[in-house]
Amino acid sequence: MDENTRNKALAYSTIDGALSAVMGSLAGGMFLMGYAIKILKADPAQIGMLAALPMLANLVQIFGSIIIEKTGKKKALCFLSVFMSRILWVLIILLPFAIFAPLADMRIWVLVAVIGASSVFGSIGGVSWLAWMSDLVPDNIRGSYFGKRNMIASAAGMVVILLGGRFITMWEKKFSESDPYGFIILFVAGLISGLLAVAFLLRIPEPERTGEKTSAFDLKIFLRPLRDSNFLTLTLFVSAWIFGVQIAAPFYGVYMIDILKVDFSSITIFGTFATFATLLMMKIWGPISDKLGNKPVIIVSGLVLVAVPFVWILAVPGAYYVPVMLAHMLTGAFMAGAGLSQFNILIKLSPREGRSVYLALFSAITGIFGAVSPVLGGALSNMMKNVSFSVSGYSVSNLHIIFLISAGIQAATMVFILKVHEQGAATPVAVVLQLGNDLNPQTGVSGAADFVMIEAKKADNILKKIDKYTDDLAGKSEDAVEKIINKGEDMIKKPLNRIKDILKDD
């Protein structure tokens, strides 16, 4: 594949990432949780199950890897799986209508079933996409490219989350919190964006396969990852770490909605700050991981993320602005580093031949842990729903206990990443020093705002216009959020209320 073709392919992949992020933001995440809690009256156990399904679905990636190794058709499998994963959302969109009236009391379980099926297809699409992109993106720019791609995707997600949150707040004021159609409108918009992303996915070429097709089931290929101690240590770390994160992650939203009584307008403002932190840090984490290695980035990011559950505990009704804002920004900034580096080191430690098997086994094992943890968190939350006691005047509830358990597990998992070997990796201290330099306003951060304009010069004809549109949108959103940051310097209630006043309809 020549350089010009590869550059166009990477540009199309970036657009696919941005449109997919729009769907993920509107048809999922906080809006799906709000729909389940407010409209379908889901309890914590059901919320945990919804959070678990995408992770549990990773088990089917092993079957996807078998298909890839036998046929080499990564692109075809990815397209079909992603399309099916997204078109199933039509059923979720139809849930409030008369067609599901006979199942009125079972709609939450219909939602669970559809999300489960969609997750299965999405998981197969995920392993084929990873194998496809690992062939397409050169090793020497992998960290920088995916950092840039994630940066643009984060910008797109940030804009639509802010707009979507404001829309839901206005809808609930005009109608009621029990009216489902505001959520349905967001889901429709998300689905349209997701299907547009599939169209760009089709325009990305598939690199020629260098190896031979496997004509029969080759057990040796599937046993190879199990003999790779370094790969297994990485898998053990990520599995334990995901378990620690996911046991509490779905319930931060429950905590905001049910306990802190935060409205959706404020929730999306918090989410915007988190995404803005991700947006800037993705530009920084990519070059750092290319230069200093992925392992030290994972260590630094992981240690900071251990503190996030403690920050959430500080949030109480009527005085939650500062801790919730800080928790969102820390999560956005350092989850970006952890996620990007885990992805990169997985590709780095997986040999080209049989790579899809490595990726599938990794996803299957981590998926089991990621699926069990939110279900366990929901079960523990229900078991302890009547638990409440006071410590030095501070009221401790069942969710607070879940948050503390999460922090403890995350801290304990850091032992495993220390045993992973990455050739050429620097020390965590070097990452901290480089991070300090990059966060200097006169050095690294200033370059983030210029990135998309530079990328636009690489595209041709219609692609130039699309990239430029994305650049302008991302730039405007950064400017708008930067103004909010300047006004909210002390992160207290008064400036946040001013933001909400500015966004108010007349």
C-alpha cells in the first residue's frame, strides 16, 4: 500500500471514529442509563447487568478470531458485525411504541436482551477492527495516530453530549421526566451517525495478507498465547484492573442521579469537562507512549485513577460541584492514557502471525472480569441498600463502600503491571517529567489546538471538506469550553450556575 493510499485510509478511519463516538455518546452511556433508570425503572442490579453485557460479549471474539485466521477477511467481518450491532438499536428506539405494549412490564429485559445481542456483534466487529487496523497503522506512529484519532473522536463526543444533555433537560421541563421520547430522539440521531460511520469504514482498504490461509483448525495457533508468559501477565493485570474499575463505574451515574440529584444539564457539563481533558491529553499521551513506552504510562495513569473513587466520596447533596468536576477531569485525562497505552502494548506484545488470536483471547479474558464486576457491584449495592452509618459526622452509604472497594482493587493490581516486560520502556518518573513539560502552556498543550488543521492538508476533494468541518467544530468546542474553564476557575457552585444560566432557553 502506497503512502498516499494509507494516509487517506487513516483519514477515513478518523472520520469513522468521530461518527462512532457520536453514536456512542447519544445512543449509550449516560443517556442509556438515564433511560433505563427514569423510564424503565431499572434497579442497581439491572444497571450492573447492562454495564456487564458489552464486556461479557467479548467472549465471542475467540470465534471471530477463528474466522479471521481461516479466511483473512478482516474488513468484511468487521463491516457485517458493526452494521448488525448498530441496526439492532431500531428495536430499542421502538420500545415505547404500541408494538411493545404486550411486554410493557418486560421492557427493561427487552432492553437488556437487545443490548446483549448488539454487544455480541460489536465484539466480533471489535476484534476484526483491531486486527485490521494493526496491519494498517505503522508501528512507529501507532501511539501518535491513535492519540490523534481519539482526540478528534473525543471532541465530537464532547459536543453532542453537551447538546444532548441540554436537550433532555429542556424536554423534561416541557413534558415530564417519565416521557421517553426525548431519549428516543437522541437514540435516532446516534443511530444515523453510527450508520454513516459504517459508510466510511467501507472506504478503508484492507492491507494484503502476507501469511497463508489456514485451511483447517490449527490448535497450535490458539495455544501460542497461553505459552507467552509476558502476554499472560499483561492480560492478568488488565483483567484485575478492569474488575476494580468496573465494580464501581456504572454506579457513579446512579450516585449523581439518585443521591446527588444532579440534573442532566449539569451532568453533561461535567461530562464535557471530562471529554475536554481527554481531548487535550490524547494529543500528549500518544507521543509519550511512542517515546517512553506504554508500561510507564499505564503505571502513572493507574496510580492517579486509584484516587478517583475517594474524590467521588467527597461529593454530598448540595455540595458536589468541586469533587464531581475533579473526578470527571481526572478520569478523562488519565483514563485516556491508560486505555491508549493498554491498547498499544497489547498490539506490541502480539506477534503479527496469529495476532487476532492474541487479541481475541485478551478480550475474552478481560471481558469475563469486566462483565462479572458490575454485576457483583450491583448485587452488593442491593444487599447493602439499607446500610448507612456515620463516621465523624460523614454519612456512609452502600455506594460509598462500593467506591472504596474499587479503589482498593485498583491499587492492588499495580503489582502485576510491574512484572510486564516492554522492550525500551522508560521509568514512570520519566513519564511524570515529560508530562510536566508537555503540560506547560508554552510547550505541549498549545500544539493540541493546531493538530486538526495540519491533518486537513493531507486529504483530497470531499475528504478535505469533511476534515475541515470536523476541525472547525472541534476548534469551536474547545474555545467554548475554554471560556467555561476561565469563568469556573475556582470550580465552585456560583460559576457553574452561571454556565447553566447562559445555556438556559429564554
